[in-house]
Amino acid sequence: MSNLVLSSPLKGWVAPLDETPDAVFAERMLGDGLAIDPLGSTLHAPCDARVIAVHGTRHAVTLRADNGAEILMHVGLETVGLGGEGFEVHVKDGQAVKAGDRLISFDLDLLAQRAKSLITPVVITNADAFQIVRREQDHAAAVGDFLMELAPAGGQAAVSLVAEGEVARELVVPLAHGIHARPAARIAEAARKFASEVALVAVNRRASAKSPVGVMSLAIRHGDRISVVAAGPDADFAVEAIAELIEGGMGESAALPPTAAPAVVVEAVRAAPLPSEPGLLRGVMAAPGLAIGQAVRFVSSDIAVVEAGSGAAAERAALEGALGHVRARIEKAAAKGDTARKAILGAHLAFLEDPELTASAHRLIAEGKSAGFAWRRAVGGYVEALRGLGDRRLAERVDDLIDLERQVLRALSGEEDDTRALPPGAILLADELLPSQLMGVEAGQVAGFCTAKGGPTSHVAILAAAMGIPALVAAGPGVLDVTEGAGLILDAEAGTLRVGPDAAQLAAAQTALAARHERKAAAKAAAHQESRTADGTRIEVFGNVGSLNDALAAAANGAEGSGLLRTEFLFLERETPPDEDEQARQYQAIASALDGRPLIIRTLDVGGDKAAPYLPIPAEENPALGLRGVRVSLWRPHLLKTQLRAILRVKPLGQCKIMVPMIASVEELRAVRALLDETKREMGISERIELGVMIETPAAAVTADLLAAEADFLSVGTNDLTQYVLAMDRGNPELAARIDALHPAVLRMIAQTCAGAAKHHRWVGVCGGLASDLVAVPVLLGLGVTELSATAATVPEVKALVRSLKLDDCQALARRVLDQASPEAVREICKAFQAGA
């Protein structure tokens, strides 16, 4: 392999990496390289390469050269805190670039005022595979001037990372989002069962397969070619097991890649800041609700550690004691927690038991460092590495690592956790909250919280929803400027935090909060009454369920049936699919819980955003647009036939209706219909069984009239339909605030679906999240929807709202909102409609 020459990506002064005022770079924790103090404001590609990752806050980019060298360029220090302000990105993940191409532009003046330093490290992150054989430093450079020359370490490439005598197997990673946190934990769990040392080798880097953090730090992506290697008494078995685990998909959850647009796009929306208003901060909803209270600034105290140790033996014992103390506390908390809490604490335990983390700390202790210093440095190295990868799924685990760092350091110092008496109506304000900090407060003590950073899919967001605490995240640095004790109104659904509300605003919020409580109580009392509009139109209100407990809750809350049974609960997180008997038992139990009410069972919906380990879906460039939903069922018809047989065994026959997900053509519906008819003949069933389709793609919406000619009903899945219509990944926190199913483009798709169904006298339901959105219900009825399948908790309120509406008014509202230009405008009109109803 020939050497690689890197040219200067910036105009500026080139300095040794040692002069970087940040230990992570100066001590080469992320790799060797140089630093540039910029005089220009555009970062360019230093060689021909492919973009591995653009950091979510746009301040860093990682490239991979053709020879496998990975180059991280980090504009300024501590610039992640700017949240992308002052940066403009010119490339996207996966894009090929030529030397000199623009990568990132930045506001030099803004960074000079607000960043810790303008110094821009240029680092070779896989320095174990490449060495810098020549570099030019301590001089001024222009863009394109010689910067450094790289040679493969030892004159070899990735193969040098597989030692002689090791068992190795090469494979292509099929996981849609690569090996992020959950797959890494699964790999580590499997690897620890073997006595052999097991490792993964990926593009000139190597990590122990027994370390989930180490595996994550490899940044293995979909389609990467990697090697599983092992040495030891059971090496053959270890390699085979880990390779099969990865190739099987591990039930990885994926989402529409942000760089991939659906095949059919009605309208793409560019995220834009909403107009500012004095005293009003905008964020992203992490957990729903409305709260009135006072600001309580939640600032974590620094934990001081000394660098020098008191002897290796004593420091190792102290670290092991602290780890054991934290482990016991987590296990005790997990034993009595709810499902969300148990899952999060399980992730913490996996990191706490990571052998690479403890080994790194032990190495530093052996060098004379204290246990606290060693633990902080070991965790910090992985934190910076994960942040630098620019992958939001990996970056979400940074909070977990920081949380564990603090817990262990507190155990070492003997300090108690941060505790304080909270005033009534406390609304916590913080830069970020850690999971253990939120779990450390009682739900009744906190009215809500708002953070400057964070994402809607973080562990703190999940906990808040489970605890019933209204929460906003990503509200920006203005959160930290709010005065302690200031009056606040937090409206999570609106995504706003109002600071210092006046008397009128406070009175309006109090009235809304009281009305909300009264409305819920009244709706609950009338939950079992039939759902009809004020002018007598029958609107069925069903519940979405995914388990027997969900079905019991839906029935208790007055659901008139279930418009969506997600059958994935039977198929995921297991090594083999459920057989016919197991499925039949589960479906019968749920049908019985509904006591004869209609049950619409969605056939298996895996692939794309859900995968099953026993379905090794071939590697796809864009899984969200590949084998998923009905396509998987037709790809493996024996699974579909087994499921159909199980559904047809439910008594009474006809209570269950069948619904097919992700339909995009009439041919797919016909194929399922043929298999259903064949199954009925084999089982001696002559009665009619209703077969419907989910409208989740623009293709299905615009051909609804063709589908309705052959389907018995249509049901709109607004979650997927919205992200496909708007070309936005609903799992991306940077877009979360802009993904709204009340966007006029989505509403027009629903209107077209209802119009197509009406031609053939077919009913249309909505089983996506929009059916649970009370603001949206009148619009859906006005568009022609006659069945709403909501979450069990919202069923009483949906039914109560339906009883207050007149269909003519809803139709007039629908006509009006279809002509709006934005979802914000639609929501304002809908809120005004309900306020005047």
C-alpha cells in the first residue's frame, strides 16, 4: 500500500498537537495528528475520501481515505456546545469527496467569541494502523499545502491486526445502522461466554468483542466489511457464534437514514427556526404534559479527584469496591422499577461490566494514578471518541457513560448523590439531566423539566414519559439564563417554556390545566358510552395494543375494539419465530380480553425499523425502503401462512380482522389475499374474513381507490406516512420538532385516501399517533375518517371529544386546513376551532 499525503484543510498556523488546550487531543487519546489555528473560515477535504460522519452539531467531520485511514477534523474546542450555530455543512454522510472540496464553513468571529479555542485538531483516529512518517508544523499554511504523510503501520494494512494463529472470519455487516449500543452489548454478552479472546477488526482498527464500549468506538456501519477473530481453546466456536449473531441482524432497530429520501416524496420540508418571542423558549417534547411552577436550576457539582495514587494495590481495591457498590445499587433499583427503568439500568450494568473500561483504569493505576483519576480518564476517552463519531445513536450513550463516571466517583469519595429539597411546583432547568439524577427524585416532587441539550429519544426522555413528568429537551442555552425561582409555564406538546408569564398568561394556563383535569375525569366517567358525534354520526374509537395487558387496559378505558394489534411482540427479541400454537394462544387471550369487540391484527411488520434475528435480511443500501412490512411476509410466505392460520383459529370466527402493513401496490394485496384464501380452504373455513391494508406510503395513498376496490378497509399509519411524505427521519432529534403529522402534505394524503375509499364504500381508520392527538381528531373526522385507534390512556378523551363535535363543522375545518402552508398554521386553526366549539 502506498503512502497517503494529506494537504492542509484550513488556512492558518500549523502547530503540534501537544499545543492543543484539551487533554483529549494533546495526549492523543483519539490519535496522532496536527493542530491548525485557523485564519480562514472554510474546512476542506485534505485528500480524496468518503465522509464517514458529520457530527450532529456540525462542528466536526470524519473522513475515510481509500487506503482506510480515518481523519477526524474538529473545528475549535468545546464547539459542540454551540449546537450547530455558526456552522454550515456542505457534505453528507457517505458522500465521496475530492481533495480541496468544501466540507464545513464557519463563522470565525462567532467562534472566537464563544468557543474555548479556535484550534482545529486534524487527527488520524486509527493510529494503530497508520503512522505519520512526515509532517510540517510551526509554520503558516494555505489550503492545499502539504500537511502530513501517512504510511501503514509496519508496512501492512488491516490484515496486520489479525495475528498469526488466530481464527478469523470476514463478513459484511447487515445491520441497518451498524453496530451501535444495543448490538454492541449483545456481542459482548455472547463473547463473554467463551474462554478465548475475541475481537472485531474493522478498517484497520481492533477492539475486544467483550467490551461493548470498545465495539461501539469502532463505528462499524451498515455494509462495512469486518473480521471476527479469536485465539484460545474455543476460538472456532467463538468466531462462529459472533459471526452468526452479527449476520442474523440481532433484532436491530433502525430508522429512515437522514440522507435517504423515500422513493415517492410529496414535499420535503427544511427545518427552520420558528419566530422568536420575548420570554418564550422553544424545545422538543420529550414527554407530554402541561406544568405551571417555578424555576429550579439543577447544576451538578464538580467532583474533584487527585491525580496521584496511594499505591496500586490500595487504588485497585478502592476502584473495585466502588464498582461493586454502584453495581449493587443499580441491581436493587432495577429489581423494583418499571419496564423503562429496568431497560435503562440494564444498559448501565453492561457498561459498568465493560472489561476494557476497567482494564484502562487499572493500567493508569499501575502508572501511579489514583482510582478516581484513572476511572475519569478511562471513561473520558470513550466519551470523546463516541462524541467524535457524529453518530447520534452512539452519542446518546454518552450520557450513560457520564452518569456512571459520576456514580463511581461519588462512591470512591464517599459523597452522597446530589440531593436538595425541592419547592412545590419545581420545574428543573439544566444543561442536561442524567438518568440517575431523574430517577433520584420522586415524580410528585417535580412538575416538569427543561434542558438546554439532549434529545427526544434519550434515556432521560424515556424515563420522563414513564414517570408522567412533562419535559422539553434541546431548548438551547437560554435555559441556563433563567433566574432561580422565576415563574414558568411548560407546555410540552407546544414545545414551549414561558418565562415570567404575566397574570393573563398564568390565569390561562391555570384554567387550561384545571380544565384538562376536569376533562379527563369526565371522559373517564363516560368512557363506556357509545361514540357518536353530536349530530349522530357513528365514529368507532378503538385502542392500539401490543400485548394482553394493553388489551385489558384498552377495554377498561372504554375502547370499542382494537384497531391495531402489533404482533411484533411475539416475534422480536427471540432466536426463533413463534409457532402456530403459541400465536393462537396469544391472539385468543387478547380477543377474549376485548370480550367480543373487533380485533384488527396487523400481520408481522419487521424489516426497516424492526428486525428479527432469525430473518437474516440481506444487506441493503437503504433498509427503510427495502424488505420491510408485507415485503418480508411475501419474501418468507411460510411465516405469513403460519400467522394467518393462528389468526383463523381465534373464536368467535370473524372477531379478528387482518391488516397488512406497508402496502405499496395492489399486487401485494392480491398476493396476501391468495394466501389467505388458500389457508381458509385448508382449514375448511368458508366464512368471510375481512382483509384490510395500512396506508403508510405515498404510493398507497395516491392509489387508495385501486386498493379500496379489493381491500375491505383502509387504516392510515400516520407515523410512517409522515416521515415518508416529509422525507424526515422521525428518530432524528434534529428534525423532531419539525415532524408533524398535521402538515398539510400529510393531511392531503389522508384526504386522498378517504376519497379513494369512498368510491368503493370502504371505511377508513387511523391507527397512528395522530389518532391520539386531540387537536387532530376534528380534522380527521372532517376528512372522512370513521374509526380512530388511539392509545389506551387517551381513549376516554377521544370519545368525549367526538361526542362534542358536529360533522359539518369538522368538514369545514378540514377544507380550511388543507389550504394552509405549515403544520403550525394548521395547529393554530385547530386549537381555535376547539376553543370555540
